[in-house]
Amino acid sequence: MRWENLAAESGHERAADTALFGADAVTTRTFDTPEFAGITFHEIRARSIINRVPGASRMPFEWTVNPYRGCTHACVYCFARKTHSYLDLDTGLGFDSQIVVKVNAPELLRRQLASRRWQGEHIAMGTNVDCYQRAEGRYQLMPGILTALRDRANPFSILTKGTLILRDLDLLTQAAQVTDVGISVSVGFTDPGLWRTVEPGTPTPERRLDVVRTLTDQGIGCGVLMAPVIPFLSDHPAQLRATVRAIAASGATSVTPLVLHLRPGAREWFMAWLGQHHPQLVRRYERLYAEGAYAPKWYQRRVTRQVHELAQEYGIGPARAGANRRIQPPEPEQAPMSEPTQLSLI
């Protein structure tokens, strides 16, 4: 979704800075707020909220809903950083601090779900940036989104690192009574030192596993996407064991490992972080990722095998086929449902 796909917002507003968004930018409300020091919100009214994943994508889902762009979780490896460049925004600090908020997401989703064109397909959320990042505490878009999905009995899934999802436990329970609901929490490692530097804006891994435990205790099955496994920093056998053991103790229904992938936008930011915090690993990463965004197949298979063996030892298996489609690595947000001809990557 580019800025030209957005409509102007009513109320207190100002023209978007053309140097930031380009000459075709719509009018938007842009402001800072004391409780979010260093964060700028760009409130917009989207023209479409259900977005289609390109047919060439490897993703097992076809439709996504993403109420936010940019993410205060500030994960240095986040693949979605590249999407900020589509809006002429910085993919480094700008991605962490320039947050685009689709303030009309709930009402727009309700309208699109009621359209004759919509066939009730599965909708994946959290596939671009986290829908339960800190901004959600301010804007509270997810209750309206979940209500719309519940009222239409539309199947959906959520992938999150945010503990704020527990605020909506009642809505999730209600939705699960009428449709297929899949919840996955992302916990790639439990090392507190690594967490502080690589995922500085997220809740601790322990708090995320508490989310898994709470959801499970309430009868809502929750899997864990063990992502990312970071080469040479969280892939030692003892580290993998500690993480899988903690995941098993949380009551997770499944665990699916995913090795770090470094797409353009994320790669540059991550490598800069690596050079600052672990300069001795830079050359090893350059060799490991010499062929592209993904680690070699042999490395991925080794990590997957180790995690699955540990999961079996601790009494949890790899994700079931139905759950796999909900917790695969996410894809950048693509063309909205109203524009089916724009299915190539922006």
C-alpha cells in the first residue's frame, strides 16, 4: 500500500511533508506524543485493509490485514524494514520510530468482509509488523478488527511478540467458538543479553511465554514460532535446548524453528548492528549469507532437526499442517483486495 492508495483524514490535519512522503502524498495527521518519546505517528485513512499476497509468494496464506506500518519493537533483523522504503521512509531508525496508523481499519474491515466479493478466506495478521506493538495500546484497533472477524465467523490467525494480546482474550475466546482461530507467539531464544540488544522494544521472552501459558490455560491453543534462530548467537545446542525447554514448559501446542533471513533493508541494518556488537562475526555472516537472504539449506536443516529432536524429548512436536500455515515467516504487505491487478512486489 503506497501513500497514493490512502484517502485524506478529516479533523485536525496537515498536509504530509512532500520531502518525506513524496509529491503525491495525501493529507495526514502527523504528531509526536509525550508518552511515546521519540515516536512519530502518521494517522491515515486507508482505502483497503485486506491485502493479497502475490501468487508467486511461498506463503501458505493468501490474505493479510495489517493496521500498522513500522514497528516500535525495533527488532534489528525485521524483514519488514524494506516496506518503509515504499513510503520514502527510512528503513533503519525511521522504521522503529515513524509509525503509520490506519485509524479506520476496523470499520473498513467490517465493510470489506460484508462485500459480495469476499469469500470468507483465512486472514493472517502480524505478517508485516506486529499488530500488538506498543501503538496498539494507544489506538486500540484490534478489538474492532477481532469483533468484525468474529461477527462474520471469518477464520484468522495472529502472530505476535506482544503481551497486549491478552487484553483481547474474551474476544479471541468468542471468535474461537464460531470460527478457526490460530495464535502463535514468536520466541526465538531466551538469552536476556541477546534480547536486550536485538529486540529492544519487545517484551522479554519470559513474558511472551507467559502469554502462551495464559492462552493455553484459557483453552486457546498457542504455538511458538522459534524465530529467528540467529547463527553463532543463539544456535549453540545448549541455547537451543534451553529455548525449547522453556517453550515446552509454557504449554505451547507446537514449536517451529526459523533461521534468520536477511532480506534487503533488514540485511544492511542487521549487519551494521553486528559490526557494532559482534564485529568478529561479520566475515562469518558474509560467508554464510553469500548466496542471498537465506542461510544455506544444510544449516537450516541442521537447526530444524535439532529443534524437532528437542521438542520430541520435551513432549511437544513440530507444528501440525494446519498450524504451519499460520506461523510461517511473514511476507511484506501487498496490493489491497480492491486492486487485484497490482500483485507484484511494490
